[in-house]
Amino acid sequence: MSTIYDRGAPGRRAVALPPLTKTEQEILGAIPAGLRRREGPRLPEVSQPDLVRHYTALSRKNYGVDTGFYPLGSCTMKHNPKLHEDLARHPGFADLHPLLPVEECQGALALLWEMGECLKGIAGMPGITLQPAAGAHGELTGMLLLKRWLEDRGELGVRTKILLPDSAHGTNPASAAMAGFSVVSLPSDQRGMVDVEALKRALGPDVAGIMLTVPNTLGIFEEDILTVTELVHDAGGLCYFDGANLNAYLGRARPGDMGADVFHINLHKTFSTPHGGGGPGAGPVTVSASLLPYLPVPDIVREGARFKLVWDRPKSIGRVHPYYGNVLVIVRALAYILTLGDEGLREASAGAVLAANYLKAKLKGAYRLPYDRLAKHEFVLSGEGVGEGVRTFDIAKRLMDYGFHPPTIYFPLIVREALMIEPTETEPKEVLDAFAEAMLRIAAEAREHPELLREAPHATPVRRLDEARAVREPRLRLDLGCVG
Amino acid sequence: MNPYLPHTAEDVRAMLDAIGLPDVEALFNDIPRAVRERYRPVGLPARDELAVQRHVIGLAEHSAGRRLIPFLGGGLYDHYIPPVVGHVLSRSEFSTAYTPYQAELSQGTLTWMFEFQTMICELAGMEVANASMYDGATALAEAVLMAHRTVGGKVVLAPRSLLPHLREVVATYAWGAGLALHEVPYGEDGRLALGQIPAGTCALIVQQPNGFGILEDLTGLKDCLDKAFLIAYVNPIPLAVIEPPGSFGADVIVGEGQPLGNPLSFGGPLLGFFATRMAHLRRMPGRVSGQTQDVEGRLGYVMTFQTREQHIRREGATSNICTNSALCALAATVYLAALGPNGLRRVALLCYERAHALAERITSLPGYCLAFEGLFFHEFVVRCPDPEGAVAKLRRAGIAVLPPDVLAPMGVRDGFLVAVTEKRTEGELDRFAAALEGR
């Protein structure tokens, strides 16, 4: 794959910029020699057509929701409505500086406040911060809130452990560790749910809390959720809810009603904002009454028709974001919530869960289904035993030849050769049928022509890539000849 | 009601039959009844696209600040964004993709990530860069955590001239990791005045240019630090003409990439960048794209060194970061490619030239002077007897500068901060000076 550095020629440019008043030498002459850059950065020199063609060519070697079905488990790759893109580009948001005095940015503050109210209502919880820039950032914020709560109660250094079901999200352990907690893994039971007896044994005076993913990464709703949260509370801990899977129960249940003390929401999953090839997202965090005093500052507060920033929160953990959060992501997500309303949100979860259970029903004959229960928005198959010498990795690569993005693979860790499938509600039945058909054909191929899978993909811009070589001979930037 | 739902009544019936359930509500029987009964709606009606558009645009237009001429900085800057950047970003094969876990379907993303890493290394004078962090502030905080992991020690030296909102984010992360921030004072020239290095120091932070807009002299700083990290937080625009901190032995260079082709966005999303030495690669947070080959020997790219990351290493990971600021990093990549070395230098020099021209005009007015004598780049602190009054005069002339209280945590109570970019015209500079003069 050629890079932009392979195009162009010295002296080419893609933009016409204003002239200087003085000469470059005159201006640079004012900068002391020790500070002045000796050798300039080596950047591409391309014309505008060079530039546009290069990135258009790259875009054609990518696959997005706008390209096709993207059943990536726990990522909720639903359609990204186009109205929202236009709204987020409005100069009233995009060109607004965050350090303007509050009276100059009332519209933007009003929007943030409105979003806060909507999300508090959806979560059924009384407090919120919009600052976290992504789900994992929300998790860290939540863990820091727990830490401050413990500090305030004189229990810091006493309650040092976070319990983590083995079906929880991948970022959770790292987030707990960043806040200084140690992590204790909790096994799932045969139903794929938190093992309540194991939980009872793990609870004690050294436990700060639990991080729950509801429904969990098997796509199974924790049917004992009220027991679980009650046990944790009774033992003096708090309950963190990972909201990456909120699309499963939107408009039907609220974490606040299940005993959640902290809940993060991935706006780039449940609330339809595009994932951008890996970001930006947004991970607002809602909290129960017990954690209100510790929320990040500033707080956005409405007073009559005015909005103001409140800094006077002496017990706050401080800022987790330099400003107010990923505002342009919030603009898109608010537009989504306002379009759907309560009823539309409820329909979204119905459509998502219907699609997941439909695909599960179609595929469970051909692939092992380790936990055969009612699924929520996603379900987990295993590629184990599907064909001689065939692994889930091969199934994923073969799906590309059929024009589909593969599901999440090898997660959750508790299912060997896992395939985690999340279709979302925005895919029509004919797409689900075509995907199921491809999966069934691949299962047949795995038995009859396993090499077709082992050598896949065949129809992509590049074929199977050598990941070991990338580590053995690290090339993490272009070699532009001898440096400096 | 939900306009994005494609299922017809017949589809729903057929799907339920395949599942073997009587109705949609039966799909939710596993949620405890008590939980379902407690559910209360938010009270939101469904709205059509036109109504949503009217409402949201109404809010956008309600912020008076958007009509002011911005001389605003403090970490984010109003630079010209060539339209070609937005046009590339609107290719939805980029914007609607997920993280490039499946490399064969993500060569577009992985290739530009590799380009981005190359360009950031070039700007920073470093050996390796990741594919982005949330923003400059959290990138700085993560650099501090990395320093602590690498060299031990729980003391972090942070200049008093560090922008307050950067300091506050670093302080939150540092508290989470059990580290202590110590303040390093500045001298009369506004530059860092480093004294004794306390025992247990794991990092010294320098901001280039600093929170007052003044260029720091990094010569010899690393020599004072022994094993401790020199972490430089940089503005990428001045780096076109200023020697990068990599040449002064910096261990990590981070910064806010918003000035590179990204709008102000009321503070988010932003773009953190993170560059370091190859020796520290395995301790670096965040995703990295690496070059390799496919089975036919064709060049391609994959996400690599993933054993550092949270989904593999779990609680032992270098960071919990997963989703980052990919699309903002693509904007920066296209911006840097569009400008090239000459264009970027031009932008930097235009900023410098115009900022200095404005400073000259302001300081020629009676009662106005620069707060510090150190050389500034494109942002400076104006000292005057009544900063609130001066800012109000500017406001009446349709000009926005940061509220003076932004400077208070950095110890300045008699001034205000002014930033000038290549977008500000001669006429706007005149208007600024005239407003202060009361003309």
C-alpha cells in the first residue's frame, strides 16, 4: 500500500496561503539560533489532486457501516444518521472556543445541559458528567469516583479490590488498575451469569466494588442482577455498570433501578455516532446520589433560562477532560435521542434483540452455541470443531470474501474460539439472511474445503498479513532516509 | 416511530417464528420483572428531522461568541482549515469504520495511521508515535504515568506556567496513581526557573511554548534530571520553525493536535499525540500501526505491539485507552499533507509575524505592556491596570479574548492572554488596537 509520501514532488502544494509581510529570513532572524529549527520536518509535498486521489484510494480499501454489514460484537455498529453530521459541523458548535465566557456560549451549554438531562433519565440516575471522551475514559472516571468516595469515608487503603466477572468488558481491568485498585476475577456459572455463591465468597471488608457489564459479553442478561447489587451494597461496596451494551435494554430498564452507582454510556455505540475508524467517541458517566459530591468540575447548571458553570465542588475528583467532553459527538447523539424519543429508543432495543435472536436461531445448528439462552443484543458462538484444522480466525477471514465484516473474535475469553455477533436494529432482514447464508456456507466449506478458510481472505486489497513480522521487524514509521 | 428501523410487520413475524417466541416482549422476559416495572420513560416525544434540525441549529445559533473575532488561545487555536480536509473526512469509509482490528478490511485506516505516526515523529523529532490519544491533556497525563512506570518515583514537576486545564487533568490522573505534583516557578522573563530536583522525581513537564505563549529554552534540562523523564507538551504549529524537544533529550513529546486541521469544537473532540523513543516502545500507551507483508509479499499494515494494550494485557496494560481520536488524527494527517513543509512553515511564520505586530501596537498604547520579556511565539500576556475593563472594551468592538481569570492559577492577576493566528487580518489587528485605545 503506497503512502502519501510516495506521491508528489518537491515544491508542490495543495493549498494557497496568504503572503508574509516580511521575508522568512527577517522573521526567523528574531528567533535565537538555539531555538530555531535546524532541519524542517519532512512532510509530503503534493498537489491537491494528488492528495484527493490518494485518500480516495485509501478510503476504498476500508470497510465502514456505510459499506456493509458490520456485526462486531459489543461495538454496536448501527447506522450513523446523516442529519447528525451536518448538525455537528454547524459553526455554532464547531467554531466555538471552549474558554469563551459563559454568556458567550449559552447555546452550547444549553445543549450539554439538555443532553445531561436526557441521559440521566435514560439511566435513571441523578448525576452526570459529560467529560469522558470514550468508554474506557468513563470507566476510569468511575473508578476515580469510587476512590474519592472511599477516601471521604476513610476507607482508602482498606477497600482495595475490584471484583470483575470474567464476562466483563476488556477495558475494565485496565481502568480499575489505573485508579490504583487490584482486580479479582469472578467466575461465571453454567448459565453464563455471575456465580452468586462465588460472589458471596469474594465479598469482604477489602472490596471497593464490582464492575458489571449488563448484559454481559455473552449477550446474556444478568437475571440475578438485583441480588448481585444488593450483596455488594450490603458488603459496603459500590456497583459500576459498563454501559457498552445499553442497546440491549434501551427504553425498558434503567441501571439506576438495578442498583448501579456508576454507569458509563458509549455515545458512539448506543446513540449512533460514527466510530471514525477508532474514535472519537464519548463516554458520559451517570452516578447515584452517593457519588454526586465527587463528580468532575465544572458542573453545568441551569438557573432559569441561563446556564452556568459551577466549580464549587470541594470533594470533586477534578477534571478528567480539559474542557467539557466531546461536544460534537454529544451533538450527534442528542439529535438521535430527540428524533427517536422514548418510544423510538424502546423500538431500537426491540429491533436489536430481535435481530440477534433471529441470527442465533439460524446459526446454532451449524456452530456450537455454548450458552443457549435468550440473547440480548448479541450472542456468542464458538468456531471450535467446525472443520479440520479450522479456527475462528479463519472463519472471520473467510467472511470477508463474502463481503461482510467479521464479528468480534476471541472475546469473551471464557468461550474458546469465540465469535461474538451483534447485528444491531438497523439491518434489514434480507441482510441478516444473507449473512446467515454466508455463515452456513462457510460452515459447509470448513468441512469440505477447509483450505478455503485457512487461506482466506482472497478478495480483499491485501491477503492475510504477517502480524509476527510486524513485531519482529518493527516498522512503525516511514523510513525517510537518515534522520537529522 | 424509529425512522432507522427497517423491519416490517411481516419481517418481525417471520423472525419471531424462527426464534419460536410469540411476541417482541417475550424477548425481554430475562430482565427481572421488578426492574421492568420500575422503568419510567424520560418524557421525550419522537420528532421529525426538520424539528430536530430546527431545535439543534437554534441552540447553535444561540451562542453569541460565534460572531466575535477570536483572539483566543489557551491551548486551542482558530487556524484556517483547508476545505480539502473536510472533504476527505466525509468519505464515510473512514468515518463509519470501527477500530482496524481486521487489517485486511482496514488498509485505508492503517495506512493513514502509519502516515500520521511518521508525520508526528518528524514534527517532534522522535522515533516512534502512537495513532492518537483523546486530547493533549490526557496524553500528558498518560506520559506522566509512563514515566512513573519506567523510572519509579512519585514526584512530578509541573511548571506554574502550565495551562491550568492541563494541570487539572494531570492532577486528577496523578492522584489516581498515587503521584504528587510539585510546582516549578517561573522567572521574570516568564520562563521556567528550575531549582533543585527533589528526590523521587519521575518526570519534569515543560510546555513549549508555555502557558504564557513564551518559548522555553530546553538546553541542559535533561542533564539535570538523571533518570527522570523530560516530558514536553508542545504546540505543533511552532514546531515548524522551532527546534523540537527531541533534540534536547526529551523522553516523551505530547501535545494537542487540534491546531492541525481540527475545529475548536467547543473543546472536543480533540487530538492528543504521543511520541517517544524506540527504547520506550513497550511502555507506550495507545494503538500503533506497523508495516508488514501479506502472504503474497505485498506491503500492508496491521495494528501491532498489541500486547501492551488493555484487551490483551488486561490489568497489566500500559493504559486502558481503547477508542481514541482516530478521525481527528486523519484530519491532522490530511492537513499536514496539504500544507507540506513549506505551507506549515508559512502558517507558523504568519502566526508569529501577526502576533508580534499586534503586540507592538498594543504596547505602544499608554498603560499597556507585555507581562514578560521572554520571547513569545503567537500568544502573549498583556499587562494593564484594568484587564477586565480592557476585555470589556474589546468585547464591545466585537473581539473575543480569554477571560483574565484564566491566568489566575498561573499567578497573573493583572493581565489577559491574546493569541493570533494566520486567520487574523491587518484590519482585525487595527480594530483590536483601536478598541483598547477607545477610538
